[in-house]
Amino acid sequence: MEKIKILIVDDHTIVRHGICQALSKEDDFKIIADVGNGRMAIELAFTTQPEIVIMDISMPDLNGIEATRQILANNFNTKVIALSMHAEKVYVQGMLNAGASGYVLKSDSFTLLIDAVRTVASGENYFCDGVRKL
């Protein structure tokens, strides 16, 4: 079985570590890299061609909305899932306008993030309950 290649982008090292640890336990996932800013995410997405990018929104240097826009402009087979603490419409809409296929809140469970990865990798969109109502 082909594993889903995942790139994790978050400016908090401990958050990236936790996500990597949780997702690495899934037999069908392969973490190919984790980085701390949008510029590095763009570069790595271009060179590694992940199927899924799990993208934080609020980051220094280049935010997740602009990084998503640039990644998706050049990587047609890559899908982005926003993983953010922000449930406000402006952030959700920003990620959707940039082309994100999913949105999960950091207050949600890892189980929901795992479901989001599988759902988006299968070609569908995934939005957690906290943003679906917006």
C-alpha cells in the first residue's frame, strides 16, 4: 500500500513534534518533513511533492495563507489542510480562498486530524465542526 506523504508546517517545535509522533503511528502515513515557516514549506513542497501539507496559519516570515497559495500554484497534486487555533471566519475564508481542502482546529483531537488527512487524500474536503458553522 502506498503511504500518504505528509509535510507538517508549524512555527512551534513542540507542536510539530507532537503531530509527527501522532501521525507516524498510522500505517498509511509517512511524514516526509516538518518545518517552522511558510518559506521553508514552499521550498520543501516543491522538492518533495507531498500529497498532504498540514499548515499552521499564524507564522512569522510568511503566514500559512500565503504559503498555501504559493504551494498550490505550483504543486497540482498537493492538498493543504489548515491546522490552526483560529476559528474566525476571516482565517477560514483566507485558507479556503488560498485553496485549502481542509480545516482542523488545534483544540480538536488527533483522531479528527487523522480523519482529515485520509479524507483530503481521498479527494474530498474536510472541515471540523468548529468551522463548518461559519
